Amino acid sequence: MPKRTREDETKEAPPLSALAARRLRSQETIPPAPKTPGTERKSDGEMAASKNSSLGLSTTAVSSESEGAEDLQAKRREIERTLKDQTKAQAQTRQVLGFGSPGFEAALTMVGQSCGDGARLDDEMVDVSELVELESERGVLEGGGKKLQGRVSLSYSGESPTPKLTQCSSFVPTEKNHSPNADNRQTMFRMINRETLVILGEYDFQVIKGTITIAGATLTKSSGVQRVYAPSTQSLPVIECVGKKEGKSKDGKKDGEFDAEILVSSPVSNSGLRDVGKLCPMFGGIWTPLGIGKQNGDVESFFPLYSTTYSVPALSVPQPWRSCFERFARQTDVIPSSFSSTVPSVIIITGSKGTGKSTFARTLVNTLLTFSPSHTSVAYLDCDPGQPEFSPPGFISLHHLTAPVLGPPFTHSNPTAALRTHYTGYTSPREDPAHYIASIINLITLYRDTLASATTAQDARIPLVINTAGWTKGLGLELLADIIAQSQASDIVFLSGPMERFNPIAEICPESARMHELESISASVGPARFSAADLRALQIMSYLHHCPEKGKWDFETPLTSVAPWVVPYTGPASGVNGIQVLGEQLVPEELVTAIDGTLVGVVLIDGDDLGDIFHTAEILPYLQNAPPPPSPETSFSAGLALIRGVDVKEGCLWLLTSIAESEIERWEREGWKVVLVRGRLELPVWEMIGAGVEGAPWVSVGAVVGAGGKGGDVWRVRRNVMRRGQQTRKQMQLYG
């Protein structure tokens, strides 16, 4: 700052602005603001109006008591006329400032007082927040000359910006191509070539004319009626018209202006799946679009989505995937000259977690089943116990499929097409890799035995699709190498994620197998609405509430209100021959506490391999010394069961299960021994509180609830922490 001279001191000091005077007032050092003749300065109202004009805001004069009030009002009227022509700019300004509701008005008021032209608002310093402070203080700034008191109201008015629409379907309904019935329970859609349609809900799908693809399946009129389950838990399938019709009628004209006609109708009888929200509110809106009331959702079971104001994930199969599917279909369509030359295709799908392996495998199965009339069946080996396709979590299974799969896993988690299943008890192969790989080898052997016993060339070349777990590093890569070697894979598909730079499967791929590297579509679909744990809970609930005799689901009745099976575990009529607990060395006295209210796998064992049985004080048949779990060579699993209670006095177990009664009777006739194996599957909390905490037999409230402190939360195992010695050994393994 330069040193002041006497000449500078003779000059008159500049006047203080209203904002500076307000700031100085808090320090009680407000000097008078003298008049400066011959200078033109804006008044408070003029500067506020200028500020409002730059913001796109409207100003309204309220009162004026000074001589310059008329000029101020004239200037304001001029500004108002200018602002009327800036409606579009105002809408953009409101959007930037975050005011989106219709008719929203936010008033900012400033009360100021100055002497004539002496005081002004500093346009280089003032902002909207400081105007609010001026309003809150409502003070009077004194100065020489006359007083001017003004009130300026800044208001945001008008309608909110139009929400952005997202197109879901290229199909646009008109009177010609869209014909719903009176109650919207049945609709005829007429489509042209390459037109797409997305439908949310549960519906029966029938092709009347032309060719349609959905979730990889190619359907025609001969395909009949197909049941489609399309909730918003996963990406919705896209219905696409393929193959342009070139036929002509008898008069020489084109045979219709549409290439395909499909009939979509609500199921005649309710399957019960749409009632899952009555048990678990978290999944209450998966069958209806946003904004649809519950009453409409109960009447209508499907909702075509043409355009929405929110993001809707839809499964549109990319061209690289389609080319890969067609290549697999053609190579499995080759008719061998004899049984000896039959080499069926074995296709293994690999990749990290969340890359869409299950979606790829499901779409591939649909393509193989509908590519040509010669394809009648596909074998499916599910090696992912965390997110299986055709069984509840914790299982490894082999299935023989003859129809397209048009729904997410929880809609077919209790199928009748299972050839054999094995219970692992965990959602990952990490806990017991030996039993995991032994179960897979047993199922691969069963697949080969089925092909060897085929009586026709068509049955002898059933392709095998293997879906693996998302574990491609370390021990997981070693398990994949064993699966590839044991299955003698002909094709290996690797789905790469957006952050993966190399293919780890290339290191273990044999020379006899063809490697197919494809990009995942999970990034294009968008983030998942539910986590893997949520979907596992949904799959377990779907399994427990399935009624195999009726072919429906009953979510209206909680498990606490379902009559259990009373199975004795003592005496000659014993229905349970053994109980095992995986991963724990329990003392026999704690067995009742360990199994009460838990999910157990129902495993059938050959009577000669049951092992030594230790009877506890409650006479429970505890297989303490047997190596859990049972060997896959002499056992298989029949499903899940919930131990609702243990009646020690009567020597009975109360069990809830969705296993068909006819299956239970068959076990007794064939002489199988029943062993209940407790793993690490958790009962969904919604099943515990379905009838309220007081009515649930397996829910207890202890004194530690809400206590807080260390150890008060749920404990979680951290597997990424190693001791210094472990880190040294790991480095020696990596770098030699």
C-alpha cells in the first residue's frame, strides 16, 4: 500500500456502500457517508433490479417514500417487460438453481435506506445469500441527505422443466398395431421387422404369425404358449420381430403390412409369485411400473413399457453374443454318422463376479433349444452355489432342459428336471473346495453315463452348458482348471469386466478347447437394483413357499402358520437317521441349539455308508465322527428344509419343506437313509417376522439388542488381512 501524502488527504473520501456500511456497523465504527456531487450512482432498487435481471428473476416494487421512487418504479417496469420475453431462460435458471416443483416461489426481501444517491448496493460484492442477510436484519442505514426505503421481492415463478423420457421400446402403439381387450387382460401386438417391445410383469406369450425372439429363444406359431416372468429384479427381456414376411395374398397384394403378430395375455390362474410383496415389502414393486397403484397391479399382470421417466434395464443381446450363440448352435446341429463319432459340445462360461455369466448361460440354452427342430434338449450343470439358476443357494446340480427358460432364477428354483443335486452348504466353494470339486465330477460322470445309455443319435449328442462361480484367481482358478479337465470342454467363454485387462482363463485353457472372449453387458445395463444377498434371500423364500402339488406359490401364508411335518428321530419309525453340522466341532449338548430354527439340506445316503451315529442326551442321531458332508459318490440331495422346532419330549422334529409328498414316499420304498446337514445358509429375516416377533417360534429378543459398544454389531470375517509371515510366504510363492 503506497504511503499517503498530504495531497491525497485533501481529497474527499468515497462514499460507503450499503453492504460495507452493514459490515462496519457490527463493529460500531460507521462513519457518515458524505455526498459526492457530480457523480451518478445507482440506488438500492436499481442495483437489485440489475442483479435480478442477470439472474433471470422477476422484481416487484412494493413501496417508495423518496423523491426517486417514481424513477425507480419506471425502471422496474421496463425490466419487467424485458423479463417477460425470457421465459425459456428463466426455466433454465430455475433448473440450475434446483427449483423444480411447479408453481414454486422463493422470495428474497431486502430492506435498505440511503440518503439520496449516496448509498448503493455494491454489484461486485453482493450476492443472493447476502440479500437474505440484509432482509433478516431489516436495519436502517443512515447517511446525509434524504431517506429512501424500498422493498424488493425476488420470486421464482412458472412451471418445472419437462422430465426427460427414456425410450424402452421401438414399438409405438396405434389403432392398427395395438388391440387390447376391455379389461386389458389380453392384448394383440402387430410388429414390423426389427421392432422391439419391452413388457414388465407375468404373462402368457403366443406367436400368431411371423418369428419373434425373446431372451435368445426364437419362437414361431408352432412354439405354442410360453409363460414369461419379467420382474424388475433383473433386466427385462426384449421382444423383437425378426424375419421380414415377403408373402403375397391371392390377389397379388402384400400379405398384410405387419411381419409378426403376438398375443400377450394374463395367466388364467394366479401363480402366486406376484404376492411376494405381501411377505417381503422390499420386493413389493418388482411386478409393476412406478406410479401404478396396488389395485391396478392386482388386476393387470403385465405392463408394456414404451417410454418412461426413469431408467429401466432391458436385456438386449449384443451382436457379438448372438454370433457366438449361432456358432454354438451350428456346431451342435451336426448329425454324426454313428454313435462312436458322437462328440457333444461342452461349453463352459467363466468370468468374474457380476459379468453376466448366468444371463449368458440362460440365453445360450434358449438359443440351442430353439435354433432348429433337431435340438430338443440341453444339459445344464450349475456350479455356482452362490447364485444358482435352478436350485436354492448352496447346491450344485445337473438338469435336463427341454423348454426355454423365460424368467429369473427364483421363478424356477424348484424344478422337476433336475437329474441330481448335491448340497454344499455354502454360497462359495472357498469353505470346502474338496467336496465342491468332488460333487462336480460326480455330476459330469452322470452326464456321460446318460449319453452312453442313449438309444438314438439325437440323444447321444446332447450339449452340456456349464455355468461356473465368479472366482478366477488363486484357488478359484485351480478349481476352474479341474472343471475344464474333467469335463473335456470343447469351448470356453470368458466374459471380461470393464476393469479387466487380461484373461486369466487363457493360462489354463487346453489346446483342444476353443477360447471365446466377449465383453460383459453389465456396464450397459446399469447398476443392479438388488444385491446378490437380496436375490439369494428371494430365491430361498420362493423355494420355501412353493407348493409342488399345486404348481403355485403361497406368499400370503407365513411359515409360522404352515402346518409342519412331524418327523420322529427315534424308534423303528424314525424318519431322520442322522444330523450333521458343517464347519463346526460341537459338543453333543449344544446340538439342539445349533439346529433349531435353521435351514438344513435333506441328503439321502445309502444305508451302508451312514457312518457311526452318536446319540445325544436328547437321543438326537448326531454324526459327530463322520466326515461332513456326505460323499457325492454315495449320496445326493433332495432339497432344503427348515427345522421349525425340536420336540425333545416326543422325540420329533418339526420340519417345513417344499419337497413333494410323493418324493418322500419314494425314499421310504427304496430304503434311503435321511441325513439333515446344516450348512451356512441363513433364513431370511422376513420369514422370521412374517407373523410378528411374538408369533415366530425361532425369534428371541435378548438384552443385548441396542446395547452398542465393541462387539455389539454383526461380526464379519475379513479374508484380505494377512500376518507379516503370511505376506512373506505369499511373496515367495509369487516371485520364487
